[in-house]
Amino acid sequence: MGFLIAVIYLIFVSLGLPDSLLGSGWPAMQAELGVPSSYAGYISMTISFMTIISALLSPRIMKKLQTKWIVILSILLTILGLVGFSVSGAYWMFFVFAVPYGLGAGAIDASINNYVANHFSGSVMNFLHCFYGVGAVISPIIMGLALKVARWNEGYRWTACIQTGILLVCILSLPLWKKNEQQNTEILSESTGIREVTKVPGVIPTLIAFFAYCAGEATCFLWTPSYFAIEKQGLRAEQIASFGSLIFGGLMLGRLISGFVSDKLGDRVLIRIGIAVELAGIVMVMLPIPHYLVSAIGFVVIGTGMGPVYPAIQHMAPENFGKRNSAAVIGLQMASAYAGSTFMPMLFGNLQQWLGIGIMPYYLLLFALLNFGLLEYSYKAIKIGEAQIR
């Protein structure tokens, strides 16, 4: 079982690797492509839109394909998207390869989260998403190195090579999935559909809360390097690219800490503590201090606070809504998450062109407060629903 957990962690490294490449490489890509800064949002939107489709289809896919095969196919699609980005010489080409790039993320994310939520503890779930942060921290470093010694294209190409290595490990690990195979098949065979679960108390506010969380998270993913490029003058291109790893480093740290304490504190307490830390980081970025260091620390703190929120919401699904509903709920959560990732960074891109990128911490504050309020409301709705059943 320990080897299988290690492979699942590696799968989440592969899931995190592509997510921060666009934000880290965009200042250089924008200059070469000759397009406005806001155009990154349209590429990001396309990737996320395809991920939404994949996530919405995931309950059906999970009934037809075992988790291990979803993993293999999804990583293959991601590799195709990365290689495609690396050879793209015109802006329109990114939209073509954004299709496999996005489709590769949704189903694997939903299926692995559902698998872990039903078979492992909250600690494993937090460590799992910590390894997502490992992948997301590595890729801005890869892009920064590529910008230093070559061009941004190499950042995508090198990442595709790493993904290929992870794919080979996953293929070799196929026999390890047999232990929980029967139980997982039974859970999924009894699972409900998407329409049915939307009627379960607490599901809708949880979905909107997830949308709000990912709106803030994805805005940080895409626009943090650009924030430093515009607000903090005199920084080198490779230094600006490396700042894309700040939020991911914070996410990794937050999930690492949560992995040790989640079983003691519980998911709801972890979320409350996390959002409080996130708000403290946002205040740090708001401070009118010219030097980049305080803002850099602030983004790490924001990421640390965000860290436990995503895995805790996912891990609560079987407990809050029942195992038979968990696959559909997690699929909807993924779709809501990527809807936030799709539209909100694009909206921010347009807003910052009119109002300046300095509005970023206020934008993040809005979604942090929405996330907190809606989750607290969902807990009350779940409690009322359980009382009515009794």
C-alpha cells in the first residue's frame, strides 16, 4: 500500500507541473508573440474550460474505466499539450494544444481525489496535494532556467520530458492498484448522477465556495509574476519568472503542515485556520512598501493559508454527502473549481488593464471572504439536512 501511495503522490507532482508554466513564462512569451498582457487569460481560460468538460464527464468515465487507466490516458494528453505549446510559434496555436492540455487534468484530478477520499485519511489527502505543490514549484524554476539559457519553449519541452518519466513509472505500477480495485468499483457502481447530488443539502454553497477559492488561487498562479514585473521595478526576467513559485511554495508548505495535524484538527478547523492565514498574507501584499521582499513573503503566506482548503473540501465529500454521492460531488467540485480558474483570472486581466495590477490583493480578499462565508453556510445546511433525515 505504501508503494501505491508513493505513486499517487508522484501522479499529483505530474498534475502540478503544467499549472504554473504559463504564468511564469508569460512576460517573455507576451513580448515574443506581440500580444497584450491580458491575452494570457484567454489561453488559461481555454485550458480550464477543457478541464471543466473533463471533470463533468468524470463520474461517467470512472464508471467505465478504472482509476489507473484514467491516470495513464490523462498524463498522455498532458504530454501532448506540453509538446504542442513548446512548438507553438503563433498565438492561435496555443488554443489548439490547450485542448489536450486541459482535458488531461480534469478526469485525473477528480478520479484520484475520489479514490483517496474514499480509501485514505485526511493526512494522506493533504500530503497528496502537497505533492501537487511540489510539481507547481518545480515548473517555474524550469521556466526560469529555460529563459536564462534558452527560450520559453524549452521550459515546456523539459516539463514534457519529466511527465514522460512519470508516465513510465505509472505504467510499471499498474499491478499495485489491485488491492482497492474491487471496493472502488463497488462504490462507483452505486454512485449517483450529477443532477441528483445537486439536491443534497449543502452541495450548491460548497460548489460556489470552491469556485471562489479557485478564483483566488488561479489568479495568483497566472498573475503573480506580472504583479512583480509591474509593481516592483528593476527585477530581472528570470527573477520575475521564479516568483511564480511563491504561491506554490506556500501551498506546499501549508499542505505539508496540514498533513501532520489534519487527523487531529479535522477538515473544517483546518479550513478556518487556513483562510485566516491567507487573509494575513493578503494584508502583507497590501502594505505600501516599495521593496519586493515583503510582498514576496506575503504571497508565500497566502499560499500557506490556501494550502489546506482545497484538499479538506475534497476529503469532506464522502463524510458530508455520503460515499454514493462522493464521485458526482467531487466531479462537480472540480468543474466549479475550474470554472473559477477559467473566468476569474481572465476577468482580473481585463480589470488590471483599466485599474492597474495593484488591485490584485483586493481581488484576492473578495474571494477569500466569499469562500469562508459560503463554506460556513454549507455546514449549517448539512446539519439541517441531517436533522430532517433523523
